[in-house]
Amino acid sequence: MKPLNIGMVGYGFMGRTHSNGYSQANHFFDLEYKPVLKAVCARNKDKAQAFADQWGYESVETDWRELLKRDDIDAIDICTPNNLHKEIAIAAAEAGKMVLCEKPLSMDTAEGEEMVAAVEKAGVANMVWYNYRRVPAVTLAKQLIDEGRLGRIFHYRANFLQDWTISEDVPQGGEATWRLDAEAAGSGVTGDLLAHCIDTALWLNGDITDVSAMTETFIKQRTHSETGETQEVKIDDACAFHCHFKNGSLGLFESTRYARGHKALYTLEINGEHASIRWDLHDLHRLEYFDHRDDSIVRGWRSVHISDGDQPYMGNWWVPGLNIGYEHTFIHQVADFLKSLETGEPIEPSFRSALETQKVCDAVLASAAERQWKDV
Ligand SMILES: NC(=O)c1ccc[n+]([C@@H]2O[C@H](COP(=O)([O-])OP(=O)(O)OC[C@H]3O[C@@H](n4cnc5c(N)ncnc54)[C@H](O)[C@@H]3O)[C@@H](O)[C@H]2O)c1
């Protein structure tokens, strides 16, 4: 097997999902390349060392620039808050490293364009971790749409609902709550949650041409977790937009962190001329499907349990009837990335594809700010 030496920056939530992906991919997929956990980088050496010990990384760095200088690193995996993606990605590409970057690609389109230019100029393999494409049920939805089973698409609807910032006591900024600080996150739910919905939508239903959006910041001031100062909240707590797709269908998207009772409720529904599909992250191993062409006496919504070897990725897992979960989306993405190195067929989403999501996010935020329709 050919080793692929990984240098990962950041060891938080995504650092764990990716490390698990690197560790598991070769156990379940036949691949020429095998990731080697060479180094993890974070500012706190003790914490980084503890992470390295737990996950099996060979070494630790405390400055990502040092990681880029190392000849024994092939790929840089960026698992840091959004405001660091651009600087690390561009420097990594210039150092000739492959770049795997967490979503959203960047803080905005302008940054994203620089990042695309850098990886394309360097000619390095690149990808963005929009992992929901690799939930088998969502991959199956793509297959059904591409086979024409839905016919002409009329509606695309997606929500991503959470409830963790309702209390005004939740601080902003710092290690645990950087998502509430516009300086670190770029935007609120638009870049954090709707970016996932938009990436899946562009993949399943094609380009979005124009958008009309509204955003709200329900809690206007919060205490900064590091300085203790009370500061204005500059992120969008909630965002809803409607849009036109290039294929003539209409889109409706909503995201909030103020939907009491919902933790990570990503749902999508697509209505076509012949059939509709519906998917829900809380029940991620099921795809609901309604086909009007069924005999009328048995016609109805089917809840398809995605566990059969014929369904995407499932032939690599257990036996029919047994499900897999959230962490497997990252294992699939690692496996697909390694396969792309083997075949030379670029992995999706690339930086260039992820830039399209960034353009929609920018149009959504501009539309909300100016209370006007915006072209993407
Ligand atoms: N694909 C997904 O579903 C998904 C889910 C969650 C987060 N994300 C994305 O992943 C990224 C990280 O999010 P997270 O939830 O893992 O955050 P996190 O807060 O859990 O982890 C962030 C890590 O970055 C490290 N870090 C911060 N500044 C650093 C620096 N200067 N040098 C080195 N390390 C530094 C922190 O120490 C921490 O280990 C974000 O871009 C986020 O949008 C994606």
C-alpha cells in the first residue's frame, strides 16, 4: 500500500471525525493508498499531545507553518475555525501539499476565489468536507434524480434547525463558541448550516440563479468568552431564503439556532413530476420515496431502509438490515479521496465546486442586508 502522510490542523469536533475516517477507511474499502497519521497541529502542546496519543498521531506541532515545512507530510487537513481556512490552504498549496479543507470553504467568495486560484496554480489535489453528500440515503437520492425517476423537478426544500443559542448567557468567541463570533465564523447559520443545505442542493438539483433572503439576530449582545466584554452580536442567528434554480424549480431554505427541541434537524424534500423524496438527518439511514406511477391501490410514501448491498456504500459495511451512522460519512469521504488519487479522477466537492456554495451564501447575506433579490 502507498502511504499518504496526513498533517491535521485542529483537533476539535472535526479533528475527531476525520481522524476516525483516516483510521477506518482501509478496513472497509479496498484502496491503494493508506493514510498515515503523521502529525496533528494545535496551539496547546499538551492538549495536542493528548489527542495524538489517543488517536495515534506520530508527532505534534504547535504552529501550522512548521507543519507545512515538513517533507514527511503529503496532505494538510484544515479542521480549524473558518477564519483560518484561507491562510492555511493557500500556504499549504504553495508548499505543494494536497489540501483537504473543512466547510465552509472560506469566510466569503473573495477569499474562496483566492483559495481556488492557489490550489489550481499549484496543481494539488483538493477537496472540501461537505460530508452529507456521502450519507448513503443522500447519495441514493442523487442516483434516483440522475436516473430521471422524479422527472421534472418543481420544488427543493431544506431546513437545518438547532436550538443551542437561545439563552442570552451563551458567550461568543473563544474555543467553544467561535461560531457566534463573526470575526472567526464569517457568518452565523448561513455559513455554518445553510452551507451544507446549499452544497447538497447544488449537487442534487443544479445551479441557483437568484435569491431573496431574510436574516435575524435575536440576541443583540453577548459576553466574549475570553475578554469578558459585552459585544454586539454580528452573526445571523436565523436565515430563511427562497430562490430559483436554473432548471426552473423553486427553492425554499431555512436555518436557525432558535428552534427549541431541534438539535441538528437537517431535512430535505424534493418534489418532481413523477416522484418525491424526503430525507431527515435524525433518521439518516432512511430515504422516503413516493412514486405516482405505482398502482393506485398500493401507492403511498415508502420509507426505504438504506442497508442493502445494492445501495450506495452499503456493500462495504455489514449485512442487509444493519445501519451505519454519522461518522461513516467521513469514512466514505476519505475512501473516495484515496480512490481519486488512485484513479486520477478528481474528488468532489473540490475547492472550485465549494466556491459555488460560497457565492450563494454571499448573495443570501447581501439580499437580507439590502432587502432585495440578488443574482448569484
Ligand atoms: N462537515 C461538517 O459537518 C462540519 C461539522 C462541524 C464543523 N465543521 C467545520 O469544521 C471546522 C472546525 O469546526 P469544529 O467544530 O471542529 O471546531 P472546534 O472548535 O471543535 O475545533 C477547532 C480546532 O481548531 C483549533 N485551532 C484554532 N486556532 C488554531 C490555530 N491558530 N492553529 C491550530 N489550531 C487551531 C482549536 O484548538 C480546535 O482544536 C469549521 O470550519 C467548521 O465550520 C464542519
